[in-house]
Amino acid sequence: MIAVWRRETNATAAIAARDITKSLKNPTLLIVSLIMPLLFMGILGGSLNQNMAGGLGFNFLQFMMIGMIVNSTFTGLITGMSSLIEERDQNLTQELFVSPISRYSIIIGKMIGSSFTSLIGLIGILIVAAVMGIPLGGWHIVYVFLLTPLFCLVGGSLGILFIGIVNDSKTADIGSMMLIMPQMFLAGALTPIQHSTGILAFLAKLMRMTYCIDLARAVFYAGTPMYDQIVLNSPALNLTVMAAIFVLFTVVGTMLFVRSDKNR
Amino acid sequence: MESVIEVNQLVKKYRKAEKPAVDGISFEVGKGEFFALLGPNGAGKTTTISILTTTLTKTSGSVRIAGWDIEKDAAQVRRNVGIIFQNPSLDLDLTAEENIRLHASIYGVFPYRPLYRMMPAAYRKRVEELAEVVGLRDNLFRKTRGFSGGMKRKLEIMRSLIHKPQILFLDEPTQGLDASARQSIWAYLKQLRQEENLTVFLTTHYLEEAEEADRVCMVTGGRIAVLGTPDKIKRQLAGPERIMLGSEELESLKSELDGLGVAYEQQQDTLAVFPGQRSAQQIVSGIRTPLSRLDIRQPTLEEAYLSLIQGGEAV
């Protein structure tokens, strides 16, 4: 038998590896990871770029690529965490929930596993960007990729809070889309939101992904003339909001999820 | 006998439910005992087993498993039990071995490694031994999606034993399996009980599976209706052993039985004789009328159970 802290780490690794193994065995996932960027960046982005992005003063497709990178990690994490509900309904997680490990280990393991899956999606974005001739920005894109674990944590914590509130897989399927779509449109993943006012500006501030996307763009555009035109908040503010969201949502979400599972 | 399961005045009332699903039940199970919890649908069996295995909170009462309180020491309880759920809980996208490796790692029995060949030798030895016993050795590295119901159940049993639990909870373990798969699973479980002195806690709809239990507890409406050895329960609810006698000369047979002073009742062309304190040998040796039928009919748990749910005797 191994010591308690090692047991929890070991369990977390095993749970994460389960999702990673499943991702690697799933050809559909690899196909979807190429189709989604093709749809959003290739078709939607291409059309917007040709018809509406003329006077922006920066490369719209490059701007959108950064938004898509963050959006892809968020979507992957929220969908991945929501699958815990589906697995619970199909009795697959009973095995995990009767094991002698902390519920936090289960959730964190699931978050790491889902992060890997969402990172596969990023490869699709890079392939589509390369095919479309979008400039990748040299080392700046590497820095953005180094930040993706942070985006995964924030997206995952939102997913945890979601599964703590939602109790069945049908609601989870619909609810996760309701959670993902407003984030995508309001947080500036696809279009600039610098000039949003009124209710749209207010809602953009409420979206957790807004702060992640803004941090990613701050890193990507650091030292360029476009920085002031594109970045909304200081990186310190973005990081503070992201840390607060992660801690609060993870703790509250895990408590709610475990309670909803046991206290029927 | 040392108790490994102690249940005292256990109550569970689900939210919005009018009546409790489990209504003040108490019992103990000894180490190495084979204990069967039986009852009709909605009697509270799965609720009870879910509380005992820490997947559901109780409303009131106390439960100790292997000496640990199920709420205060849930992790210790989980470490000491193996569970076969009513619905299979295997990950069908993983191979049989990957399912076992996940279990072994989350129970902290072996450190996780991404490949089977990288796992410790002790793990590989245990997996191969168990796979040999349940007959899954050739399918260890196949995806479980293609497994038959019996193979999945065997894999779940194998998985539940990898951390060497003291108590094995089986919630309808053979549901949906054919007779041959059921028989092979029970043969395997019997072997395990003998080799590892496992305590087995069973809920089942197949009452013949509970015939070999050391004790049986029948529940109805969330309460214990009867608790005791299968023989005691069968005698109590289904009546005594009967000797079934048939003859071409039924009247002559009746007068001989009257002469012997034994009770009987006629069932068409057969006489059901209640031997009372006498043995079947004593009765049959006193009969001179030629017999066309002779068999000894033991009451079954199924008869006892039917008697109970049809409003028969209850304790």
C-alpha cells in the first residue's frame, strides 16, 4: 500500500490517463478537432474577414485564431466535465465514487484528462491556420500555448460548477451548449468586443472566458502596435479573476456534485 | 463470530418520497459469512446496499463496516469492501486489463503506469492469476465492449477483488445472465470464499442462489420480515419437509399411514406426508403397500419467499 498523498496523486493520474487513453483510441475526436476549426476559422472567419474586417487595422483571422485556441480549451473542458454526469447516469462512475479517494482527486483527474483531449483540438486549429496562411506569430504563439493549462483550469472549474448544479445527462447536454455558446459569442472569441456597450458589454464582463481570451491576446500581441487596440484589461486583472474563478468554482462545484450524488 | 457488518435502526427516506425506502432495519453479518438480502422490487435492498457501500447517505441509524463508521470513516470502509453493482460499471472503451489497472491504481494497491508491461511484477502476477481463475486470460487485452454479459460480470468480480477486500457486496450480480454464466460465476465465488475467507453480502432475485447462504434476510416495505438460516426460514414460511407417496392402491396406503399415525394430505393421486419428528426411513419402512412414487420434497426459499410476499407469516 502506498502513502495517502501518493495514493491521491496516483489515483488522479490513473483517472486522467483513462480519458487520455480513450481520446487516443477515438478517431471521431481527431476528425472533429479538424472540422470545428475548419467551420469556424475557415468558413465563418474567412467570410467575416473578406466582407467585414477591412478597416480593423489588424489581421482578423490571426485575432480569431487566438480566440479559437481559448474557446477550444474551454469547450473541451466543459464538455469533458459534463461527461461525468453522463457517465454517472450510465453507472460508469460508480466505480470511482466508491473508491477510497478524495472527490477532488476524481474531479482533478477528470480535468487533466479533458485538458489533454482539448489540446488535441488545438492541433487542428494550427493545421487549419497553416493551410489558410494565417501568420502564427513566432514565439508568441508558443507563449499562448504555454498558457493553455491555465485556460483548462478555468474552463474545467466552470464545468465542475455546472455538473454540481445539473443532475441528469439530458439537461447536461443542453446546458453545456447553453454555457458554451454565450461564452463563444460574448467573450470575443470570434469577433472584437472593444466597442460593445450596454447589456452586451455587461454580459461580456460576466463571461469567464473573456478574461482568458484577453490574457491570451495580451501575451500574443505584447510589444506590437495592435496591443492597445485589441487588449481590454491588464494581464494582472485577468489572472486575478481567473484564479478567483478557479478556486471558487472548483470547491463549490465539487461539493455540490458529491452532495447531489450521495444525498438523493 | 466477529461482526464485520453492523446495521442498527437504519432508515432512508428519499426526498419527496412519502414513505421511507428503508424503515429501521437492524442486523449483523459475521466475518466469512455468506449473507443474502432478499425481497421484492422496491423492498429496499438496493437502497440498503448503496448505504452500506457509502454511495448513498442514510437518513438515520448507524452502520459500521469492518469496524468503521460509514460516514465518519468512509474511505476506510471503501478500502475494505469490493462491490459488484446491479448495473455493470465497466468502461467499455477500455480493455479488460485497463479497467483493472484503473481500479488497482485508484485503490492505491499499485502505482499507476501507462502500459501493462510497465506495471509492477506483483500486479501483473495478481492479474494473471485472477484472469486464469475466471477464465479471462485470453481476453485480458481486448476491449470490454465486445464482451458477453457473463464475461463482463467475471471481469467485475475480478476487478473488485484486486485490492483484497474483506467484504464483497454483490447487488444482483447475475441479473441478465444465462444459466450457464450464472453457474460458472457462483462456482468461482464459492472457490474464492473458501480460499480468501471472504464475507459475501448478496442481493438477488434468483432465490436458488441464496439457498447456500449461511443466513437470509427477507425484507418487504423497507422492514425485515424474516431473518435466519435458509432452513429455518423455509420451515417457518413454507412449512416442513414432505414425503410424496403414490400408489395404485391409494386407500390401502392411506389406512397404513393412519395406522402409523402420520399426518398427510391428498394432492390428486399423490399423498403428501408430513413426517413430523420421524425420519422418512422410519415411515417408508412401515409401509407394505406397493408404491408407484416416492420422493422427499424439501421446501425451497422460493416457496418461503412467495409465502411471505403473498401475505404469509412474518416475524
